[in-house]
Amino acid sequence: MGAPDSCARQTENIYERWGPPSLVIAKFVPGFAAVATSMAGMVRTRLWSFALFDTIGAVLWSGVAVALGWVFRDAINEILAVFSQAGRWGLIALIVALALFIAVKALQRYQLIRSLRMSRVSVDELNDLLGRHEPPLIVDVRSRSSQKRGRIPGAVWIDSHAFDESLRSCGLNDRVGQDVIVYCDCPNEASAAAVAKKLMRVGFKRVRPLGGGIDAWVAKGYGVEVT
């Protein structure tokens, strides 16, 4: 199941990997169009490059919609005819199916958020844990560009899109006995929860997201280190 509150983490990775040409498909990727402009500004994309690829993307987006309407015009008429013949019961069936779909998505969202609230650790607790003789392993799962703004001291970075490779490069396979705190910068710690589940699958026993992520850490006045 995809995290319903997944922040811009995945869409940031798309822009970081492909650069301005990714704007061509931005409107076709859920959530990407909403952050593409900000990402372009953050990485100082040249104006002509942004304008070129964004224009191409806009033309493709509108063109595909028109083309699909033309190609499937007969099928749409047939579907409308079927519903017209089915009458009231056909409309009720459609409404029920839509309601069930929404209910399932809402239940999945509720279960994810509930699990996060039960397992997360506060920033004050983390600060106390860092002062102990055996501090927890801290894992940062934000995008590469976000790393420039600093990390919680001692944190290691895991790229969720290259999870196994990140584990090996950081030497985390030898640290499965440690407590782990995972943090991100998105609503409900969604990205942190997704990586926490992956860590538990490979043998880590006690893995918890950081409540509020790095934003809560900074808001409390705790320091970050710039790598």
C-alpha cells in the first residue's frame, strides 16, 4: 500500500534524478506537478530550460486528454447508453462502488496514522536517548536535496529508492541489534514509517518514527549538523 500522506519525497527524487526534462511528465505523476516548480527554484533551474520543458508538458497533458476523448468517444457513448438502460439501479451501483473505494482508502489511511501514533518517539525523548551510553541509530530518509539543510547529529542517510544499496554503503547490516529512530519531513511521518517497515523486514527489532520529523526537532531548538 502506498502511504496516503507520502510527502514530496518521491516527487523530489524524480526531479533530482532527471532534472528539468522531468517536467514533461510532471502533470502525469500524482503530486509531482504540485512541487515541481518549487524544486526547480531550489536547484536553480535556468528559466529557459524550465519554460521549455514545462510548456512541452502542458501541451502533452492537454493533447493526451483530447486524444483520449476522440479515440474512446464511441465507447463513452456506449457506456452512457448502458447506464441509461440500467436506469436508477445502475446509478446506485456506481455510487455504491465509489463509496466502497473511498471507504477502503479511508480505512487504510486510518490504520497507517494509528500505527504511527502508537509507535513514534518525541524529539525530547530522542534528545535524552542521544545522551546515553548507547544512543540509538538515527536514520534520515529525506530527499538528497533536503540533506543540504542539515541532519540530526549522527544521523545516516538511507535512500528509500535504493534501500538495499544504502544499507550496505552505511554498514547498517551489522547494526541490527540497535534501536532505530527514523525521521523525515512529511505529514504523519509517512516516509519514515515506510522505511521503518523495510528495516524491520531485514531484521531490526525496535524501529520507531520521530514524531514531527526534523521540523519538530529544529522547532525545539535542537541543533543539526551540515554534511
